[in-house]
Amino acid sequence: MASTVQNPSAQSTAATLRSVWLAQAQASPWITFSLAATGVAVVLLIIAGCISAFQSNEADNVRYALLGGGAGFVATAFGALLAIGLRDISTRTQDSMLGFAAGMMLAASAFSLILPGLEAGLELFGSEPLAALTVVVGLGLGVLLMLGLDYFTPHEHESTGPRGPEFERLNRVWLFVLAIALHNLPEGMAIGVSFANGDLSVGVPLTTAISIQDIPEGLAVALALRTTGLSARASVLVAAASGLMEPLGALVGIGMSSGFAIAYPVSLGLAAGAMIFVVSHEVIPETHRNGHQTPATLGLMVGFAVMMFLDTALG
């Protein structure tokens, strides 16, 4: 009988991750319980939402969401491929590109998530304060979600170094990979939520914006991975694979927002909160760490303007 040979390095990394998460959970039992309960609730909402979407002949919305998430993955992979020919791109240009991506994410949060969320809440409650409160609750949940992931997932930022529990026990490449996953998840969730009501005037501009800004992100991630010692091919593959979090996030987003009427504006706020958190916590610090604040800020303004135009023109 042939024996299966497993990679000792992969086994060691998996074992380290398990021990790190277990130690962090034991150190903060209440946070662990809260996150676990939230995770169960989210899974149940996803299942209920997807069943509801299919039973109510809204399966097209699920397909739209998966196609939108797939577009984000393709754009990320395309940007990663560019790293092969542009491996000598200057850090100034990288920071400007990331600033552009940050501007698009901020504008998408405002025009494609928060504003439609307020409109949906107003239609649901007939009260502007209640509509605003519903979206604010979603914003808070999005921030809490990203804070929990940031707390429990060992990862690394170029600007602040390793983060999360017992980061020194993990290989630096894996820290980068986990940081990338944290970054792409809320983008996919935003795409999924934007298609939950079958309103293409909301989903198409947001998906277009996220896909456009995924190109420089994929490039920047692949270039960053090169600095960790990975080969050009491995860097491109890992950066491209990180885009798979977007169709997964899209399924999470549409599942959460399709089950109950109030879940739609709350989910729009949640996706916006998660994206704004990522921009402030990760992207902007990355663009400023090399002293390129001005070109990065100009890139952010251009990205914001482009997304605002796309939202108006396509919406």
C-alpha cells in the first residue's frame, strides 16, 4: 500500500497556527465566545439567506454576486501577473497606486454602500433616524468583525510589522498571506451585499470599482511578497490566490443580507464599516510609511473621484 507523503513544513505551519489560535482563545475567553457566537449567527444567516434567495426565484442575485466576486479575483490575478514585468516599479508609484485603491474603497463605502443602506432603511422603517441607526449598527458590526480577525489572526503589515498572537512563531510569508486574506474578505462581502436586492445600479458600480482597484492591489501584494524571498512565480500565485477570498466573501455578503428585510441595510453598513476599517488600519499606513504621503494622498483623491464618477455614470 502506497503511503502518503506530507510536507513537513506545511504540517509545522498548520500546527503552529492551531497552537497560536488556541492560546489566544484561552487568553481571552469572552472575546472568543463572542466571536464564536457571531460566527454561528453569520453562518445561519448565510444559509437562510441563500435558501431564501433560491426559493424566492432570486437565484440570479446569487449568481450576480458570485460573478462579481469572480471579477474581483480575476482583477487581482491580472494585477499579480503584472508584477512579472514590473518588478522594478518604484515604491513611490506603488504607494500612489495603493492610495488610488484606498480612495476608490472609501468612495465605494460612501456612495455604493452607506447611501443605499440609508435608502433601504428609510423604505423599511419610514424614519430617517431609525434608518441611520440601522446603518450605524451595521458599521459597528463591520468594525468589530475586522477587529476580531485582526486580534485572532497573526499577520504582518509593512508599516507596523507583525500583528496578532505570537507572531514570532510563524514564517513571515504566511503572515503576509493572512494579512492579504483579511484585506480581501470585506471587499467580497461588499460585492455580495450590493447584489442582494437584485439592483444592478448598486452592484455594477461597486463591483467595477473594486475590480479596478484590485489590479494595483494584486500588483502591490505580489511585489511585497517578492521582498520576503518568494520567487516571482510563487509570489504571483499567492497574490492571485488571495483574490479567491472575494467570491467567498460575496457569498457571505449576499447570504447575510437576503434572509431578512432588516439584514439588507445592516449588511450594507457592515460591509462599509469593514472596508473603511481596512483602509484606515492597513492601506493608508502602508502608503505613508516610505515618506510618499503627498503622491499617495493625490492618488487617494483621484481614486475617490473616479469611483464617484463611476457610481453616478453607471448608477
